[in-house]
Amino acid sequence: MKNLDLTLILTSIVCLLPIIPGLVLYDQLPDQLIIHWNASGQPDGYAPKNIVLFGMPLLFCGLNIFLQFVLRTDPKINNASVMLVAFSKWIIPIIGIIVMSLTLLAGLGMDVPINVVIPIVIGMIFVVIGNFLPKSKQSYTVGIRLPWTLNSEENWNRTHRLAGYLWMAGGVVLILSAFLTPAWMFAVLMSAIIVMVAIPFAYSYSLYRKGV
């Protein structure tokens, strides 16, 4: 219990850390900050400075608290890979730090290579998750939670073995796509994600139809 509380405290602090550089750089930042880039890497969404600097860290913190609660109350959480659970607990703070860093740098007028950063980050996430998926047993919160995987332990294990290799390979493809043109990068990104989702889904269902 104490370890879970400590993790919650630490991850929440990390979510809120970007407020500090935001305050330090407050006078140097424009009234409107970029919060979204299109597929070509061009800014196409803005929000008031105060909302971005204070609201976004609070939003990430709230999402983190919710995720920690869901993980803590999962009756089968002990079945999941310890490393995958730990990674799940830190994923929102990590994403929050990356997003807020890119936003602050863009606000300072720096050229943010969003088309390079995003596929690399997403690819690395898939590689890490894919590495631990085969080691994760049935759980209500961590893993590929389909009706057929939750109904059959063998279906769960086979689906996660396939998905583990597939997600690691897909993650590498996404990382390499960062060096393509924006149009090709976006096409590879979407195609890879669709394949990584569709194949485990279809495979699990096919096993179910075979009685697994």
C-alpha cells in the first residue's frame, strides 16, 4: 500500500513539474500557445497561455490519479507483468513532460521537429509494451482486454505472444518513419497502428472460433 501511495505521489509531482518552467518563462511566452500540430507538422491549434501552463499539467495529473486508481483496484493486477504495470503507472507523467516541453519550446519560438519526436516517442512506447506483453497474464486493466482473451487463459497467452512480437516490430517501424517526409510518416504511422490493433484482434477471435 505504501509503495502504491509513493508511486502516486511521485507521478503526480512529475505531472505538475512543468508548471515551474512555465512560471519562470511566463513573461517570455506569447498569450496563445500551440497545443496541436497537423500531419504536416504545422501548428493548427492554440489555447490561452494560462490554460496551457496550469490547466494541462493539472489535466495530466488528474488522468494519472484516475489511472493509478484503476490499476490499484484491478482484482487481477498481480497477474500482470510487474514491469508493464510499472510502465503503465509512469506513462502519463512521461507523456505530460514531453508534451509540455514541446509546447514551451514552441512558445519560445523554437522550431519543434514534431514530425520526428512524435513517431519516435510512440514507437518507443510500443517497443517497451511489446517486450512485456507476453509476460503479462490475464488482467482487467493491463494487456489486450478482449472478450475472448478474458474468457480463456490460453487465448490470452497466445494473443499476447503474437502481439508482443508485432508491437515491437511495429514500434521499430514507427521510429524509422520519423526520418520520412511528413506525408509518408503519417501514412506509415496510421498503417502500423491499424495493423498492430487489427491482427491481434482477428487472431484472438479466430482462436475463439476454434474453441481456444
